[in-house]
Amino acid sequence: MVETAQACSVHVRGVVQGVGFRPFVYRLARSRSLSGWVLNHENGVEIYVEGEQIDDFLRDLVSHAPAAANIASVNVEPAEPKGLRDFTIRTSERRATPAARISPDLPVCGACLRELFDSNDPRFGYPYINCTNCGPRYSILLALPYDRANTTMKDWRMDARCSLQYQDPEDRRFHAQPVACGNCGPHYYLKSAAGCVEGGNAAIQAAAAMLGGGSIVAVKGIGGYHLACDALNPAAVEQLRERKFRKEKPFAVMTRHLDAAREIADVAEEAERLLTSQARPIVLVASKAKLDGVAPDTRELGIMLPYTPVHHLLFAAGAPAALVMTSANRSSEPIAYTDEDAQASLKGIADAFLIGERPIARRMDDSVVRVGAFGPAILRRARGYAPAVVARIPRTTCPMLALGADLKNTIALSVDGDVVVSQHIGDLDHYPALQAFHECINDLVTMYEVRREDLVVVHDSHPQYASTLHAISLAAPERRIAVQHHRAHIASVLAEREEWDRPVLGVAFDGTGYGDDGAIWGGEVFVGSVRSGFERVAHLRPALLAGGDAAARFPVQAAAGFLAQLNSLPDLTAAPFCFPQRYNESLRLLNSGLRTFRTTSMGRLFDCVAALAGFVRPVTYEGQAAMWLEQLARGSSSTAAYPFPLIDGELDFRPALESIIADRLHGLDPADIARAFHRGIAAGVTAAIRTLGHSHRLDGIALSGGVFQNELILENLDDPRLFTNHAVPSNDGGISLGQIALAAFQSRHA
Ligand code: ZN
Ligand code: FE
């Protein structure tokens, strides 16, 4: 037997820690009668095997890997046989810089769910049940490598049974770091004005009963607290809106199972795939039932399925089958994730707190995705996705930290070329989000043991963004790189495809970003590649914006500057337009030239058209008017399209606005107007792409920026060369990735 032995060393990179990879390797090696060892280190997993069936072993290593593993590369090198007699799992090794990819949090698996509801199982009803195939990862991780002592489970000692399972390579819980049971692990309890309910299922039963009775309960989950209430109880939903000061922004709903989701929404095949995917995101689908107050003014509903045992237990205990589950915070603050913070900040909002004792290491909102016209589109990237590596940039040597933009912000860190994009942080103009931003930077830099003096810091070119000011505080000028906002958008699309050299036409449409000329950009077309940079070749015809970015809150204020360019205007304060006084004040501001800025923002053009179609009130959340306009348009089957010509490098909005005003005065249905505007934009962009793509001999067109979250625009764009974001959001949550990509190729440090 020994004479034919071969041996090799195998190095596996990717998400291979905390996903049951080592026990899988152990079982695989034993089944092939191989000897050797496997160990975790900061660079992934290292294996040494010797024996006869090495080829079979290597094949199955990739094809049979655990569901939650994500192998980036496998390196095999021949070795001298050592004559080992068995196969072992060695303890983790410590090396210089950790480059291991950290697993995102996983939903509870089928095997654990069966045990959870099996009255003969020792973990029957235990809300922290997990195994190597499931459970929290990033949200409990305090440091690398991923071992129990480095998680928020460090303070609980395993009892004899848990520790036997933890040490048994044949067991599903072998090296499942958060393993615990009701005997040795953390518990849940319910706190309310009526007192505290502790012990076993009693707390969850009591919480379910309160939810059934119309109360609002704060529930601690994986990445923070949710505020929950019965989605089919309008009074409860109304009360939640009032207490949370959240007037109109849609709430997400968690349903007991897929069937319950189908009662209230259309869940087609692709939506089902996303709903049940490992990330368990909120999926936006067409709503069927009218749930009063849950998602006003939209036919879309955000749905998710239970992902942590406590959710399943709540439903099993009789909680309503559709629960509003919204990030627990006051309006626009980051999600509360510590027990103290939740109880302090949600006082007066939640009637009770269902508190779990296991600490959360960092906040993670639910992710939001949509079945897009161009494939899955991620609108908010957090739990289940972060901190997965989204790209590998060749030839970067020094670590880079990109601080993103301002709204819906994320940051990105590249270590040895691996780019990690953080979870969604929020809008940095809110102080608590700014604090979360600082925490997130510390967290990633510490986790990957990057020395701050080695960092190259990348930031938006806007001189006043909080992220820019922070970049200045972090790094000396020679270690800082500014990247223009819309170029970062286009680079984000190419970076997630790792296409560094492909020359494309890049169309970046969004609400706001600082332009090369200091104007507010947002309707930009570029030519170039990530490696060579992007040259602006066309843009929306400029308009004036009264009050600058503040105009984003008032569609009629944004409208004033666009409309001022038309030759003749009716009195828009009269019917059918009924613009409020703010419109006239904005016109006066424009005439005075005070606090007036030039803009090429498509987002503001959408606001202008929304105002003409009837949305004359202020918005209560970013992008609301454009979303309203899209939903309005979906109610029409008009095939008309307003003209949107490209003339001398400028997309001219005037013909469309003139037609819209005329059509409204003639009494055309605003839904038809909204539809024709969407079709017009899509047709105009298609024609512009054809002209510009031809003159620059390009075969790819990258679309990015928040406007391309508008599915109606995407559905009407028709060109096989088009592509957009999938791994990161096309909104400003994707900016940090684009910043790192552009900086890596421009930087003299790279
Ligand atoms: Zn499990
Ligand atoms: Fe943007």
C-alpha cells in the first residue's frame, strides 16, 4: 500500500471557514482512505493528503463542497509522502495578515429546523440552535480566525453533550463555533411594562400572543432588532408608523412560509429562488392583497422568509402569518443592535422587547433585492451578502480603503487585491449613521489587521461630504485619492465583473453627485475603461437648481429650474397642476441667482415630471417621487413616447416637458403621461447609445446610478450590449467598490 502512495498540499481560498469545510474535508479524506491533515489559517484552508485516491478526492473537494462554502481557488502542489497513518483536523494557525474570506450569516438549515420542532430532541424549541451548515457568522465574529473564542459566544461554556458533538468529526456540529443548547447556551426573555417573562418557550409564546393582539414587539434577530407587528392589522401598522415617525416609506413583511407569502403577493419562480437563497433577503414582489399602511402608493411589497430559529418559533407559537418586520430604529437611524440601545431608543415605540442574550458583534440590516429586468438587482446589501468578497483586483499591493459617498453609504476595503464591501451603513448626514460609518471603518480595518499607515484612502470628490472630511482626517494628501462620483458608478459595474480593460459606454443616471466643474451632476455619459479612466462624452442638458441638493426634498422646487427653460408656461399654481407656493418662491430664488446651482441630474428631472403629473407635496424619503412616477406609469398601457433627443452631446428635456404640459392641459390621464415619459427616456437613451457607441466603436454599455433601479426604464431599454449591477447596488451603495477599482489603476501606490 505504501509503495504507490502519492502526496500533495492543497490550498483552498474563498469562503471556506465557518461553513463546515474542515469536517467535510475530513470525511472526504477518510472515505478515500487518505491520511494527512486539514487546517484553517488566515488565508483559507490548507490540506495535506497522501494515499491512492487523491484525484477522486480533489474532484469531490470542489463538486461536493458544503452549500454555504464559496471556493475562489484551489492550488495543488505535489509533496513528498510523509507516511502518516490517519487524517486529522489540526488547530488553527496564526499568520501575518488575515486574508480569509469571512462567511456572511446563514439561515437556519433544514436539519436544525427538524430538531427545533422535534419534542424528543435535546434542542427542541431552543432559539439558538445551529450547526456547521447554518447560523450566524459575521454578525457574531469579534476577530479572525473564526473560532468560538473569537465570537460573541465566548462567554458560554459548552456542556458535555455540546462539546462531544463539537469534537466529533462525524457530527453535524463538529466545530460549529456557536453550538449551544438550552442547558448551556444563551436564552430569550420578554420585557414589557407588565414585567419580564423568562424561561424556555414562555417568552416567545408571550411575544406571539402580543403580536396577535395588535401590539408592537421589538425582536432581536441576527444583525439587530426588528420592530414587528401584525401586517394585516391596519391599526397596529398605523400605530407603528406614528410611533416611528415613518409616514410613507414601505415596511417589509416576513411571512411564516412561502404559501403565506403567496397569499399577499405574486411570488414567481425567480422571486422564490431569491426568497429561499442562503442570503434570505427582502425580495420586492408585486403585492396581491391590500395591506393598509404597509406599502402606501406602490404595487410592490418587500417580503422575506424567517431565517433565524426565533422567527420560526414565533410563527409556530401562533404569531400572525404575515408580520411587518422593520429595522428597529427611529426614522433614518441605523438599526439598533445592542440590548441597551434598543431599549433606550425604542422606548415608546415597542410595547415589549423579545431579547436574546447572545450579543451581536455588529449591526446588519436585512438586504433588499428585486427580480430585475436584467437579472437580480440588489438595492441594499447587508445581511447574508456582506462581507463576501465582490472582486479581486490584480496588481494591488497596498491596502486601500474607499469611503463611498453620502447617501445609502457603504465602505470598501481591499487587502491583497480582495475587495470586501461593507454592509449598508445609511445616510451620513444623520449623526447616528455617521457614528456607524466610523465603527464600520474601525471594524473592517481591525478585522483584517491592516496598518493604518499603509492605507491608501479613496473618497468622493465632493469637498463637503462627511466621508471626504473623514478621508482627510485619516490620510495625508499623498495617500488620498479622490474619485468622481459618476465614474465610480460606472466602474462599480465593471469591477464586479472584473473587467478592467473593457472599453465601454457608461451611462450614470442618479440624483446627485459632485461634477468635475463643481456642478451637481446626475445625467452623465462616459467612454473609457477602469484602467484608462472615463471621459465624459454627453450629459443631460443643464438646468438650474434652486437651493441645490435641498431641492431633492421638494419636487416642485426641483421642477422650477427645468421649467424655466421653456418658452411659455401656463400658471402652474392653477389646476390641473396646483403647484404650491414653494414653486413661485423657487422661481424667485432662480431669478435672484442666490443659492442656485447648475445641475445635469436625471433624478431631479424625474422629480420635475412627477410634480407635473401630480406629486406636488414634499418627499418623505429619498427617491420617493421617482418611485411614485414609476408606479403611476405602470397603471397605463400607453405606447406613446415623448421625444428626448441628443443634440450636440446634450440630452434635451425641453420637448418632453412641453409635451407633458400640453397633454395635462388637454386632460390626458397622468398615468399615460408618466408612461410616455418613461418610454421617452428609454428610447432617447437607446438612440443616444447607438450614436455614441458607434462613433466610439464600443461594444459594451454599462448602466449604473440610482435611476437604473427604475425597472420600467430597464424593461424599455433594448440593446444586447447593455449590462448593469448585480453584486452591489446601482445606487450609492455601490460607489465604494467603483472608487477602489478606479483608484487601484490610477494610484502610484498600486
Ligand atoms: Zn443547521
Ligand atoms: Fe450616485
